Amino acid sequence: MKAVILTRVSTLKQEKEGLSLKDIQLPELGDYATKRDFEVVKEFVFSESADYKIRKKFNTMIDFVKGNEDIKAIISYRVDRITRNY
């Protein structure tokens, strides 16, 4: 099954205090995908607030998934990494 990986932090503080994109999120999500036989077609790695007005990189990921019907999963470190604040 094809999937994308989404790693996101909202602030530099999050990056430094336990949600490191490259040291924590990416390795764990890669392991998760491998163990569950997901074929990761793209990784989205970025720092961006969850404010709906400035979700450009997040929206790029959503558009990519919508444009690729064979992608069946978005793999994220925690649910709050893929939710939005309204």
C-alpha cells in the first residue's frame, strides 16, 4: 500500500524539546512504514504552525495526496501533527 510520511513541528522549541524531525519523527515513521509494508512515495518534512491561514506546506501535502489516488495513507508521528486549529 502506498503512503506519504508527514513530519511537522510548529515551533523551533518543539524541534529542540522532543519532536525532532530528523532524529525522532522520520526514523520512527520509516520503521513503522517498513514493518507494516507501506511503500512510502514521498516524505513531507517541515516546520509550520497549525493555523489554517498559513498551512502552505501542509496544503501542498494534501494536494499531493489528492492528486495521487494510489496513496492510501498519511503516516504521522501523532494525530496533532495532521490536525488544524480553527
